[in-house]
Amino acid sequence: MLVALVSIVLTLGTRRRLGTQIALSVAGALAYAGTVLAIVWRVVFSPGASPVTYQLGGWPAPFGITLVADALSAFMLSMVAVVGLAALVFSVSYMTPDEQRVFYHPLFHCLLLGVSGAFLTGDLFNLFVWFEVMLLSSYVFVAFYGRKKHTRAALWYVVLNLVGSVVMLVAIGGLYSITGTLNMADMARRLADPAAFGIRVEAVVGLSALLFAVFALKAGLVPFQFWVPAAYRAAPLPVTALLAGVTKKVGLYAIVRLYFTVFGATRLSVSIPGVGGDSLLAFYGVVLFCLATASVLVGGLGALAADELEGVFAYSSISQIGFIVVPLAIGAASARPAIQHLAILAALVYALNHALAKSTLFMAAGTVRSAIGTSRLRNLGGIASHSPALAGVFFVAALSLVGIPPLTGFFGKLLVFDVALRAESAFGLALLLGGTGLTIAYTTRVWNRAFWGEASPAVAASSPARVQLVVVVALAACIVAVGVGFDPVYRFADAAATAATDRGAYIDAVGLTGGAGA
């Protein structure tokens, strides 16, 4: 977080010297990736790996603001580091000097700061604060080009998120009133024994539902998805890659952290067919299933109908978020801890695949638009014969979305199907098979119309920028490398799933007795 903050200050201070500003911005992204690597080693892979907490201002938990770096937050930060660095390097070539000058790079690092704060905070109110930091910079990016369609998309985006922010603040205030705390670990401890703290569980259910709607909006789940296509088309494509690959995951992370770690201990009588357990989490299993089903189908059908690359990938992102939520729904509806653990593990691996593949596809679309001047499918064709490297990038990312071995997406799909099989969820299996069929359909359509066949006049006269091509090829290679060397990634995701479900370890790490934390 300090690296991102310093990068904002330095890039603002060098706004009149673009070369220096770019150098400092890229150096800041590299330093950010280095600090994330250090956190991953410290909390996951080192011999004495354990969560790390920091009490701001020396105020002990639960009274002060706590930052918590455990395996779950480290897993999410690793996605930010990879996609953020790639998107920033891509921006240097994709954005014109005038577009980069003054505000682009400070806002980019501000977006990284907001996302990082959301993944690291152990305080519910400060989750709201970091959401706002993230959103403030994304508002500017959606309105970046300033034309009519960009202004319209930005207006929708701003209004919806402002309404969401008000609802979130009301829900947080209500939870503070009911539970007497904003610290997530303290809230989890109190909700595990509500009678001892005079907490009314019915009120917690209602307030948590308000929060859930906000997180679903941030994640772009149906029926809260209508801002996604317009916003993704409006923002600069390197930023869109970051929005799709990273910022959408903040809403999903909040669902996992709050509903599995914090609210999951709350006892609630649930009598719904196919739902096991007696916790508040079981109630949300049904809700998650409904949203996942709608997202997979609406996103897949929208991608089939879109007429430009950005539109296809924007609707595809809605569908793929549905795939991530399916195992979470199955895990929430199950009373078996082993199923819940596997469900979160599967969702995290699929989220990693989505971050890598979707950011690769959006930046590949940026390379096409930058070189050819358009990304409309009817104006493309023959890219594979004219630029085999660019076509190969799309091919790898698309196959990863479909779930072909040995790519990252294969393991994500395998784990998601494994969850559905172990939980004996026939509907879940049918949904996953249907969604996979839609994925094959829209990726094949794009391949046939944009990359296959004879080169169109626009394609024949084009030449992809070298830096942009290098970045997307590197991301495609990362998709292959993660799949081939999947074992450490699996262990990382397994540790992250344990961090999400081991409520006691999270409470102990924060140090609610007034100490400095672990």
C-alpha cells in the first residue's frame, strides 16, 4: 500500500516530464509486485508461514484499524501484481503521450492502492473506504475519453456505485449498532455466540443481505451486471483489463471473507430443499446459485450476440464470474466443511484463470484496435495468417476459458466440476456443462470471424506494436506456465481456502486481546 501511495505522489510530481513519469510508474509497479512476492513468501511458503497483522497508529484491535495479510489476501494480491504490471507496461505503448500526461499514471496507482486496501483491511468500515478509493479512480477512467458514449457509461457507473455505497454504509452502520464492533475478527467472534453479546440474528440477516447486494454489484453478477458492458467499452483497454481481471474480484473476495469467515458462524434455522446446515451461510447458498445461474446464461448469450471484441469479452466476463460463484454457492449450501473448503479452493483457482485469461483477451483486443483501428468483427478476418503470434495469444486465452489441459483454466474447471460431483449437485453440473458450451460457441465465433480465413484489407495493412505484442505473449505464456507447474499454485489456493474457513486462526491472528497481532 505504501509503494502504491508513493508511486501516486512521484508520478504526480513528475507530471511535466512524461519520460520520467513513465519510468517512475513502471518502477512503482515492479516494486509493488516485489512487495507482494515478499508477502506471499512470508504468509504462505516460508518455513514459519503465518498471517501478518498491523495495527495502525499502535491502537490495539478491535478499537483501532487492523490490516491483515493472510493466505487469502495474499492470493488476491498476487493477481493484482501480475495483471497490474502487465497492464501498466501495455499502457505505455497503447496510450498516446497526451493521454498519459498528468493524470493517467497517478490514477492507475490509485486504483492499485484501493484494491490492495480492500484485500488487506480487517475492518468493515475501512472496506467501504478502500472500495471508494478504488471507485474514485475507476470513475475517471470510464469517462476518460470524454465523448458522448463514455460520458453516458460513466454516468451509469457513477450513479449505480454511489447508490451501492450508500446502501453499504447503511448496512455497516446497522451491523455496528447490532454487534458493537467493526473489526471483522471481533464480529466473527461475537456472531459465533450472539446470545452472550445480545445480538439479534434476524437483524444481522437483513443487514448482511444489503451488503451482499453491494458486493454482487461490484462483482457484476446478474441482475446487477448492466453497467459492465458499457463501462468496459468506455475505459481505456489496459484499464479494462485491470477492471475485469482484478477489481471485479474485490466483490468476490468480500463475499468469501465476510460470508464464509465472519457471518458463517451465525446460527440460523434454514429449511430449504437441497440446503444443509443451520447457518446464515446456508441461506446465501440459494441466493448465490440463482445469481450464478443467471450470470452464466446472460453473459454467455450476450457474448454470442456482441459485434466487437470488447463487447464479447465484457459479456464473457459476466458469464465467467458466474462460473466462479457456482462452487461458492454449492459450498455455502453444504453443511460439510470439506465441501466448503474445496468450493473456495475451486473458486480461487478459477478466479486466477479468469484474471489471467480475461486480461490477456482485453489487451489482445487493444493490440488489434491499436494496429487495425477497429475491433468490430465484421471488419476483421485473417489475423492468424497476418500475425500468428497475436492469434496464438487469443487461442491460448480462449482455450483456457474453455478449460483445455494443460492450461490454467483446465484445473479451474476440473475443481469446479469436482465440487459439484462431490456435493451431488445435478443442477450445478448441468449449469457448468451448459455454460461451457456457451463459452465454446462464442470463442469459436470470434476465432472464425476475426482470426481465421483471408486477411481483410484493414488487417493486411496493419502491424501490431511490438511492446503490446510482447506483453500479451508474456501473459499467454503465464497461462501455460501456471497450468504446467500447477502444484505450487494449488498449494497456494489450498492455503487461501484454509484461511477463509479457519475462523479461529483469523481471530487469533488479529489479536483481539489488545496485543500487536501475530
